[in-house]
Amino acid sequence: MRPKQITLSDIAQKLNVSTVTVSKALRDHPDISPETKKAVKKISEELGYSPNFMARNLSSRKSNMIGVVLPKIAQHFFSSIIEHIYDFAFANNYEIILTVSQENAERQVKHVQTLLSMRVDGMIISISQDTKDLEIFEIVKSRQIPLVFMDRIPDIDGVNKVRVDDYGGAYKAIEHAIKIGYKNIAHFSGNLDINIGRERLNGYKAALKDNGIKINPDWIVKGDFGEKSGYDSFMKLYHENKLPDLIFTVTYPVALGVYAAAQEVGMRIPDDIDVICFGDAMTQSFLSPPLSCINQPTKEIADNSMQVLLDNIHNKEDFQAKEIVIDTNLILRGTCIGNLSKTNSRKAKLTS
């Protein structure tokens, strides 16, 4: 037999007060005295009361729930983002409903539909890399549900957007590499249908052009944002005997694929070939050698996304959509710190 669900009426009857008084006390409403709040909370704990969020949602039209849709959480960037989002939400009395698309656009649509049915107060979304159809996001927008696109952003007007300066960060990495003597620089790019893939490629190209270095199309290898893409891209150039002196990867996972491929063919980083990536992770310091990168400040990204969303939730009528662009910084570790005359070493590896 299922145990009886404790209701507000049960608590009210126990204290001989109205259900409205109990409801307000549990929400720390200023109309209720501290003594009554204390008594209500004490009885609710004794009876084992759990609030019915869906019922509260229907009655108040506010759920205090925020839906989050991410493409991955097994990567440091997104796992760090969600931790900071949880911290910000908790401090502001909001619950987070986390969904993960696993880079699948169909799952992404289902997740957004689920969040709509749960009547979340707002959403933070980073789109999957195979996103083509934007209809579901237009539906969210048409229902006037506050929405923030974070990091990976579709081409939709009139919505909030929070991202880093992908173009500027890529430019910064390549400019640094050129200053320390590199000219033969490849880029393992991500999906160019996604803004981060396009902008990081554009920053790479612009830095080469501005420094008088001709762009070699063979050294722009298009892939996605994962480890296998880095591995496959490296092997492609290796077998074609077209490896550069330095590889700039679109993400940290792509750089991990490069590390694995280089080790497999017996090439040493940075002696035989050098690497720098876009995106930081706690584990990068433990690689051999530690990996230099363009850092994306995950706390700043998460905090800005949450703050913009809450501002939008609390001021729907007069709110104007915002776009926030966050600067990046270069972190130098054990790669891309000096051009170590690699050409002869690499040729020896390829011909051995």
C-alpha cells in the first residue's frame, strides 16, 4: 500500500491555520511571522512533506526551475560550466533540470519539448554540432520563455547569447606562435556549421594573413570537436607526408586525439611536432608535455548566462535581448613555447 502523500492541508489542520498561511510560510513570504514560519517548517519536516513542484507551477505560473541543454558533459568545459550554473542557481533559489543531447539534434528537440512541458521558467542551451533545424527554438521564443544560447549559438535574432571571443582567441594563439618563430601552422577545425568552428577558423586565417604568411589549404583539416577527429586529422597529414611544425586544434579533445596519434607513430611533442589548442581543462597540466591553450573562463560564462536569464525572467515585459562576448587568455605550459628546429627530426621520423 502506498504511503499517504502529505499535503498543505494536513500541515494546516495540524496547526489550525489556513493552507494559504502554510504555503506562504514554506516560501518565506514576508506576510508570515518568523514564529509561524518556524512552526510550519517544523511540522512539515515531522510529517515528511515534500512540495509538489508541478502543482506549484500550475498555481503560481512560476516553477523556479531552469532547463539546461548541453551537447556533452564528459568534457571539462561543459562539466565545469554546469557546476557553476548549479552554484549560481542554488544561490538564487532555482533548481536546474539538466539534459544532454550527446551531439544529437533529435535528442535536443525532445529535451527542449520536455522542458517546455515542465513549464521551466527559462532555458540555457548550447546546441549540438549537427543542429540544422531551428524550429524548436523559434517555438520557445514565440512562447516568450526566456532563453540564453551559450557558447554554441544558432543564427536566431532576438534571443540572449553568451559566448567567448572565439575569433580573437584563435587569433591570439596563432599570433603568439608566429612571434616565437612558427610559420608552418595547421588548423584542425571543428564543424563549420557551428559558430565556434567558423570563428576559430577565421581567427586562424586572419592571424596568418596579417603576418604575411600564406594560407596552405592542405593544413586546414575539417572535422568535429572530439578526440577521434584529432586522431584522424593527424593521421591524414602524416600518411600524406604533409605534417606542419605546429597544430592548432579547435578544442581540447581534438588535441588529445593529436597526442594519441603522435605517440602511436613515435613522434614527440613538442620536439617533432608542436600543439596548442582552444579550451582549457584541469587535466592539461598532467599531459606530457603539459598543453598550452586559449582559456575559456567557464565560471564567467556560466555566471553571465545565469544572470542574463534571471534578468530576463524577472523583467519579461521590458527586457531587451543581450549578447555578451567574454575575452579569452593564453595559458602557456609545455607546448608552443619555442620553435625547436623540428624539420629534420620530423623528416627522419617519416622516412624511418
